Amino acid sequence: MNWEKKEISADQVKDIANRYGCDLLTASILVRRDITSGEAVRYFLESDVRHLRNPFLLSGMEDAVERILAAKEEGERVLVFGDRDVDGITSTSLLVRHLKQLGIDVRWQVPQGDDAYGLSVEAVQQFAADYGTLIITVDCGISNIEEIRAALDLGIDVIVVDHHNPQEVLPEAYVIINPKLKNSPYPFRDLCGCGVTYKLVSALRFAQKSELFGQNICLLTTRPTNDAFVVEAVQLRNLVEVGRLTETIIPGMVHLEQTRLLPFLKDQQIFTWDGALQKKAFAKMFGTAIEVYMLDIAPEIGKVLPAVAGKSLLRIKELSRIAKYAEKSATELDVFINLFVSFVQKKEAWYGEEDQQDLQLAALGTIADLMPLRDENRIIVRSGLAAMETKARSGVSDLLFKQGLAGRHLNATDLAWQLCPVINAAGRMGKPDRAVRLLLEDDPVTREALANEVLEMNESRKKLGTDIWNIVEPMAQASLEAYSNNLAIAFGPEIHRGVTGIMASKMVNRFKVPSLVVAFNGENTVTGSLRSSRGYDLRSLLEQCSDLFLDWGGHDFAAGFSMHKSNWEAFLERLKLIAAAMELGDSEDEELIQIDAELPLKYMTADLLKLVDLFEPYGEDNNPLTFMAKKVKIIDISLMGKNEAKHVKLTIDTGTYKWPAVYWQAAEKVKREFDLNDMVDMVFRVNRNYFNGNETPQLIIRDIKRTGTWEEEQAL
């Protein structure tokens, strides 16, 4: 293996440390990972849910909330239609529970057995026959053009809540909520489906709790400058900025009617900070005959946020955690906006116990759907994990207990390896409704039975995957030459549609090229899953074959489709042409280990876990921290393995601390590349080991390079 530690600027590291109040080691890792903008740094250093983005930044959110509340008022029947994977199962469970709490007549449906992905015309027709009037799709719907047209013809409104890539033509839905819509104002496109559903539920909760829903309000400040005053005002709707005005006024030079202020402030409730001071400023600018009604909100905010009581906005700016992440210097008005939003959130208990329950499902969906762990996804997952540790929601708690995760510190890897696959197995085995029921069920006895059933399906899924891999691997190997060594394909009736995604992912790991696995699930249709490799954007392939598909969609690097079997041969021939023209990124034969930091030995203590925890959660687009330490001593070696000793357990002496360490698949390297009492340089990760209820820090060795023996080192 090759090691690489990226060269970085010491001045930039110091600047990051000073600007954001972190230590130099943390700052150096941020810089080495190109996390340097205020917005990017914010989501690594902050965990508070107040940093989550406002759900009303999503296009169509207010319309969706109003339509759902209208359904509640009119006693309408609502259908929530989701997907069969973890993201769809959690999305369905999250929204259904909340709609029930609102008192809405709601039922739900997810694809069963060999049902196609997404909303079906049959489901629409059945719901219409049951006098339904509103369908909400979650984690699907963006590609269901014909099905939503059928709903419209039957007098049913459809709200699409999705996160998959939109196609050129959008469905005729009542409203579409999707951060990937073209020209979407939402600043982060990579929410999972349950993340978008969580935003909808958060918006519904705001509408139920707050008198501010759907109302325009104005925040206003003034400040003197030379012989004039600068008036700054912002219009907010659902706490989202929708307009801003800055006007410089020279006292006695203009009337209020001659400024832009009057039309901007007209017919709105105006809040200000230090109302007496603002009124004096307006009297100086326009005379005492003019009076603008402004409500001084400072005393009310001070009661809810005591830390800011009696302070000026200028002073509060110096204390603001949010303001320090702004790319340009925050104005007093910016500080006022942040204060007002925090005030409303705290006063109306936005992030109470219900929200903590919801975040657990959003965290599961985010991890399972391999969403990048950047931006607000980090807070969603962090908060969801913390909530699971404190009080896991029904269904989740049952699985945590049965998987041996209850009562311990949880990280994203625990969910990715031990919780998400269990939930996913229900969908892969054609019974996703069991997992939805598990997450919705209140009766503990019924939940126990459902949890056991889902766990049994996971065991069946594992065996099925092993059996089918023995078929898929040689078929994929043989396909490479026909597809210019740029694409691997496996297909046939013996492939279960529930494991096509898993098989495609395994093929990517095995062959290092984009991979396609297709199940022939019946006489007339086939269903395929694609996974990308080496930076290839799957949209290019799918768009070139769209005329052959019944349905298709997904993400940039994971997608799927269904089509008539009669198009299969034409599809294979077209794939040969597409594969020949593919441009893939480089594939390194020898792994390159990127080092986040070289640690002096005095840093090699259990306190390293605090740094590791700061950069949690780890996963997509945020690999675990990798450190390097030089000239440490191996003081104990033993081999591990059930049937065959493949792994190595070591004890590493770093001078101040003796570390237990594990080196996977390294048994053959003992005595050849390192041995007892050797002095070595090593690259490693740090995690927690759990055994018999005890938690201990340990190193996971990634590579070792011998530098000499301890005796040789002493002789120098």
C-alpha cells in the first residue's frame, strides 16, 4: 500500500482554528479534507438541530402542508404510498404515524412481492374505489407520470415527496417536493427520501403549532452612519427570508412616502430590537408626525433566551455561534434573523420528543440509501443516533435489542451493518409491509413477533445472496469482454429481484466497473439494478435507453429500471455501444491510503476517541479518520480466526499508552513484514471494542512498515 499525507498551508490551518474556535489538529484535518468554507465547517463542528435547514426552503412545501391540513379539515381519506427499501419503509412509517396523530383517515401501501417500483395504476384505482381523494408518495413518485395522470383523471390529488433524480418531464402532481428539482432553491440536494419526508412532517408540525404559518412578518433595524441612518429590513414567511431591503436616509431630506420603505413594510407585522431606539431614529429621519408601528420583540426573546437579555445586537453578534460561519461579516439584521428563528423554535418546542423519534427514522434512511454524510445529513444522523441511545422508538428499540446494540454507544457503522440490512431484508424478500408494521406497531407482543419475522427474512436473504453470487460472478466475468471491459452484466430467471442491488454492488467491488444485474421476474417483464464505479454517472446510460423502459430512475450512482422482456435483446445491443463509449475514471491496483494527520506519540491516548467522535458520522463521502504514527513498538502478537488464523491481534506501545490493536487479513505478514519487538510506522483508525459489556478503545491497523527492532532503535 502507498501512503499519502496531503501538504497543507500552516497559515490556513491557523486561520480555520482561530475563526471557528477549534484546536489545530482538528483544523488540520478539516483543511486536509477540503472542508474550509464556513457552511461546510459548520456541519462538522455543530450538532444542534437548530442548524437543520428550514423545511419551507423546499419548493412547494407550503402548498403541500395546506393541502394536507385541508384533507384533515374535510375528513378526506389519504393514502401514503412508499417504496420497499429502508428509505421507503422509514418514510412511510414516519408520515403515516404523523398523519394519524393529526387525526387524518390514512392508510398506506408499499410494493409487495414482484410489484414494480413506485405508484401503480392498480393502487390508484383501488384507492379511488375506496373513496380516497389524496395520495402522498414518499421515496418515489417523481417518475410515475402515467400513474399520477390516472389519479388526476379519477379526481385524486397527488403530492410527490421524493429525492430521486427528476426526468425531463415531470408528473402532473398537485405539488412536488424534491430537493433535486431543476432551479430548486433548497441549498442541499442530497437528502434521502425519509429526509425529505422528515422535512414535510416538520413543516406540518410548525403549521399546527405556530401562528406564524403562512404569515408575512418583517424584522427591522436602524443604525447611524455619518450624517445619515441605514435602515435594514427583511421579510420572512414561515421563517424563510423572502425579501430584503437596505435604505440610507438623510434626516429631513425625504418623506417616508418617497422611500422604498413604505411599500416594503406595508400590511406587515414589524418586529424590532430595542424599540425605543428605533422610534427615535425614525423621528429623526422623518419627523415626529410620522409613526411606524413596530413591536419591540427583545423583551420576549430575552425571556426565552436569557443569554441575550439586555444585550445589543452588536454584542450578541460577538457571541453568536451561527454568525461565525457566515462567509461575509454578519450584519445586525442577520443576527436579528438568527435570534428570531431560534426564539420561535425554542418557544414552540420545534425539537421535542416527537422530533427525536422522527430523526431516528431519517437517520436510518440516510445511512441505508448511502447519502453523503455532509451538510445537514450529518446532524440528521448524529441526532438520530443520539435519540436511539436515549430512547429508541418502537420497532427500532426491538431491533437494537435483538442485534445486541441496546445500551451502548451507537455510530453510523452499527446502523449500516446491523440494523439497515435487517429492515431492508423485508423488502428484498417481498414483504416490506412487515417492516412498516414493525415501525408502526404499539403492542409489544405483536412487535416481538414482527421483529423475529424480519430477522428470519434477513437470514434467508443472506443465504439467497450467497447462492445467487455463485451464479452471478462467473456470468459477470464472462460479460466483460463483450462490453469493452467497461461494464459487467448478469441476468436470468434464477436471479431473485430482491438481491439485484446487492449483487450489482458486489460486482462493482469485484470488477471495478459499473455493473448491472437483471431479474426475469415473470413472463413479460424484467427488473434491473445498476451500480456505478470510477465516477461514471448512470444517468447517461439510462437516458440513452429510456425509450426501452417501462420505468426508470434513481441516483447518479445507483439506479434501477423495469421493461418488457421483448425489449431485452435490443437493450443488450445498445449497451454494447454505450459501454464502448464509456469514459471511466482511473482504477488504482494498489490502494492509496490518505492520511488525515500524523500524530506525535503524546497524542496517542484514549482522548483520540473525542476527535474521532467529532467527525462522526462516517460513511458515504466521509471516510473514518486515518492517522499515522512513527516509531512505535509491537510488544505483543497473537493470531485470530474461527477456522483459520487469518487476523492479527497486537499490543502497540506508544510510550504514554499501550494500545490493543487489530490487523485484519494480516496473519501471513507476521515475521515477514513485522514481528514482536519491532519498531514500526503505522497507519490506523481508532474505534471502540465491545466485549462482555465493556467498552475499550482500540486501533484498527491499515498498514505497517518496519523501521527496525527495539534494540536497533536504542543503539542509535
